[in-house]
Amino acid sequence: MTYAIGRELEIGDRPSVDEILAELSSNEGGLRDLIRLIVQSKPFLNN
């Protein structure tokens, strides 16, 4: 996530990280799913 958004994670990024982790856990997602979720996340889109 840090590499994808080009900055260190901040406390305000925590809800997005939690959403990504919950989605991965519930769907037993892999690397492809992780990348898709990061690219669709608010921190990535707002950067």
C-alpha cells in the first residue's frame, strides 16, 4: 500500500486498510485481489 500510494500510511488510512483486509479474509483472496482492492481504495484514488 505504501508503495502504491507513494507515501507512508497515516492514521486516516486505517479504515481503508481494514476494509481491504476484511475483504481479503472473507473471500480468501490472493495477490491479484489485494492489488485490485488497493487500486480501488480511497487513498490510492485520492493520491
